[in-house]
Amino acid sequence: MSSHNLYSALRASFPADVDTVALEAVGGDGPTLRYTWRDLDEATAMMANLLASLDLPPGSRIAVQVEKSVEALMLYLATLRAGFVFLPLNTAYRSAEIEYFIGNAEPAVVVCSPANFGWVSKIAFNAGTRHVFTLDDTRQGSLLQRAAHHSREHRPAECGADDLAVIIYTSGTTGRSKGAMLSHGNILSNAQVLRDYWGWKQGDVLIHALPIFHVHGLFVAIHGALINGSPMLWLNKFDPAAVVRLLPRATVFMGVPTLYVRMLAEPGLTREQAAHMRLFISGSAPLLIETFNAWQERTGHTILERYGMSETVMLTSNPYAADARHGGQSERRGGTVGFPLPGVSLKVVDDQGQPVPTGDIGSILVKGPNVFKGYWRMPEKTAEEFTADGYFRTGDVGRVDARGYVTIVGRSKDLIISGGYNVYPAEIEGVINEMAGVAESAVVGIPHPDFGEVGVALVIAKPGAAPDPAAILTTLKTKLANFKIPKHCAVVPELPRNTMGKVQKNLLRDAWSHLFKA
Ligand code: MLC
Ligand code: AMP
């Protein structure tokens, strides 16, 4: 039986009339394109049949680094449908990063943009990948050409709830990225909980403006709409003015805080323009209370903030309506991430792993059907991140107040979240430290009005050397994804250290925190 195949569950929620519009691709330079539910079903069948025809071993990974498009979404759904494992890759990743992911995941199939075929296929074939297809955001490339020869009918593969559906790479505090393994059951259970908790209903229309290579855009947004049979207004790239223009035709919007900050800069964002909307959701990074308040004032809507991560999908959410589990509280409280979602068990513990008193700060641990199956081929790392009683260590630091609201106050992991993307200082420091004339470096996150937080690189020169900060940033750009590049670099005489000799990043953050203050 195929009842645990995530695609089957989504397909079962399509509206009865499959000839209505499921996706309207708007914006950009191209024409507006409309895709019906039938298009979605048939195109994913054709792609799933193509994948099935390749005679791949069970559990094969399909690694995908392509620009956002409806066809890229179809490829994701087709991979689920065919029972293979989808591996999305940020389009910003450069060759060294892609080489690592492909080498580590050993995908059977790689799909890349036609423009990158030369270098990506070389990496893939060297790593033993048998098939490399191309797809761009204007429906060109070998993937669609090949899929066109396949049947529009396809029976979803039989899957168990614990079978792998997706691997999402998350960077590590030390060492290389880890592939978080999510099962059909992990993702589906979370989608069902969110459908109920956020009150999805008939008539909802989602504006989809996030990238689809991370949890927020790929799971929370897409599954939210599909599992409710709701159409999406689809933007391949976020454009604040375009989103504001679409508000009267939509009911739900999801964004990282930077998207809200940019929309607030649009004069067209008014109470009238947002009157048709039912729900604005924010997550992936802390939403500043100023943004929360400004949004309320401008639009009359209270943003609902939620919290999650790649390893767990969504964990907590402010209430959409009265939450009976919490005395019927319905307030969306700015600065908090709300209550643990139904089915999620969350505790805050001290350094000994003991629960702290209500309101005290500690490490956040979680358990639930949404929590992942472990890191790809890293059993020791997986074991380290789980407690003996099966809780996953999020690396986030927070508290739960007497009313049950969770607040994230910081992170124990050395992580910068910039515009909703995670940046690990250790990775950037490693690349800078290899450069000529550099003795050592420290990368810290400081406040930024647009991205929330950005990296600053502080570099110690080798004796007699004078490395050029601008050249350091230029070299970094050739090696790392653009969102990881620090927004400022300075050569400094020394780095503050504690008695153990460890660099005191908190002091550096304080010293540089005013750099981008408005
Ligand atoms: C782009 N740049 C960034 C950046 N995005 N720098 C830091 N942080 C970012 N997030 C770089 C660009 O390459 C460019 O550099 C310069 O900054 C200005 O770019 P821009 O034109 O302003 O950026 P834009 O293309 O408009 O992208 C900004 C953005 C995008 C906010 C739309 O970053 C975005 O879509 N963020 C969403 C990320 C997301 O979906 N996260 C969810 C993760 S899931 P240069 O040098 O080229 O000028 C997760 C779990 C959960 O966290 O809970 O949801
Ligand atoms: P990722 O590894 O990309 O999935 O990022 C997950 C991390 O993003 C979490 O561990 C948190 O640190 C952070 N995060 C997600 N949502 C929120 C939020 N609403 N507020 C603060 N931090 C968040």
C-alpha cells in the first residue's frame, strides 16, 4: 500500500475539479502561467515515470540545484511519488560546496541548470552519478525533454512512514555540513498538524515567494497549500512590490523577517491592500518586535511567528485561534514563538540536562513525530545530538513562560542567521585562514536592518604581512555561496581572548554591533 507516500497524501487533498488552477506563476519578465491540478498530477507522473525508467536502486538520492520554478516543484513531487529521496541544494552554492554535497550524498541523479551543466556534471560524473539532467526557470532543459516521452499516469511508490523522503544539508558548527534525513512520516505529520493549527480552509490562496531549497519554502509553504487543496500565487523570486500587489487576491503569506522588512518599505502596503488576507506567518529567524509592531500598525494584521529547523520541520507556533491546550489563549505574542505544536514535546534544560524552573533560560530539547531520522551516514553525530530519552538537542537557547509561550533568547551553536539563511562562522574562518598573509580570523554576527544579522570578519595578519580586506572578501566570493560572505572585513591587531585562550566572540559582537545601525 502507498498510504505513507507523502505525494499520495497531498494528491488526496487536490480539489475534486482538477481542471481548476493550482498554481499561477506571476512576476518576473515572463508571462503569467497557470497550471491546473491536473497539470500538476500529470507532469509529476511523467517525471516520476522518467525516474522509474532509470532503474535506480531503492533509496537513490535525486540532487537538485536549479532556479525556483513550478517545474522544480514538480520535480520534488515526482521524486516523492517515485519513492526516491529528494536532495535540494541552494542555488548560491559554489563548486567546492557542491562537490562536497555530491561526494557525501552520492546521488544517482543530479539536476542542474543548463548554464551550470559543464562544471556540475563533471563533479557528478566524478562522484559516480549516472544521470545528469538540466532544468531552467523557463521550462528548458533535458529533464522536461526526457519526461515528455513518458506516460501521464503513474502509481505512487509504496512507502513506509519511516522511509526517507528528503535529505536537507545543514551546516555544522564544526566540520562539514550534515544531511538531515527526513521521512515521509516526519514531513506529513507536520503538514497535517500545521493545516489544523493554522486554520487552513477552503478559499485560502497562498502567496509563495520563498526559495524552495529549504524547509520554509519547500515544506511549510508548499505542503500547507497542497494538503489543503489551496492554490498558490507563485513568484520565482521575492519582489516586495509584487507581493503587495497580490495581497488582495490571497489569504496566506509566509516569509522570513527580511521579507516583512522589505514589504514595510513599500508605500502600497496599507490596511486596505491587506484587508483580504487571513494570515501572515514569519519564521526561520527572529522577528524583531519593531517589525511585528510596525506590521500591525500598517496592515491591522498580527504576524504569527513560529519556530522550526531542518532537522525537525516546525516545532512551535503562536496560536492562530484559541488553543484549548493552553487555557484557550489566542494571543499572538511578538518576541515569542508560541506554544509547542500538538504532538511536539519541548523541554528547557540546564547544563546537566535537568529541566529548569518555569521562566528560566536553558537549552531547548524536542521530541515528536516530526523529528528527523538522523544525519546521513553520520551515526556518531546523530547519537551526540540526541539525549538518552530520545530528545533532540536543537542548539537553541530559550525559556517557556508561565503561560506556556516559548521565547528563543539565543543559540548555543555558533550560528549567524542572515536573511533566513544559516551561516556557520567556522566554515568562513576556515577559508579565510587559508589565505596568504592571514594568521587567524574570527567571524561574528552583528545586527543589520535588512538581513537581521550579517557576518563581519576580523582578521589577524601574519607577522610582516598586510592582507587586504577587500581582496579577502573577493576571494571568499569565489569559494562560498554569496549569502555567507561577510558584509565587512577588517584587519585587527588582536582578538579578545578568555583565560583559556578562546576568542571571546561576544566581546567582538558588542564592539562591532553598531556598524550597520541605521
Ligand atoms: C542575498 N544576499 C544575502 C542574503 N541573500 N546576504 C546575506 N544574507 C542573505 N540572506 C547577498 C546577495 O548575494 C547580494 O550580494 C547582497 O546580499 C544583496 O542581495 P539582495 O539582492 O538584497 O538579495 P536578494 O536576492 O533579494 O535575497 C534576499 C532574500 C533571500 C531575503 C530574498 O536571502 C531569501 O530568499 N531569504 C530566505 C531564506 C529562506 O528561505 N530561509 C528558510 C530556511 S529554513 P552581492 O555580493 O551579490 O551584491 C529554516 C527553518 C525554519 O530556517 O524555521 O524555517
Ligand atoms: P535551519 O538549520 O536552516 O533549519 O535553521 C534553524 C534555526 O533557525 C533554528 O535552530 C533557530 O535557531 C532558527 N529559527 C527558526 N525559526 C526561528 C524563529 N522564529 N525565531 C528565532 N530563531 C528561529
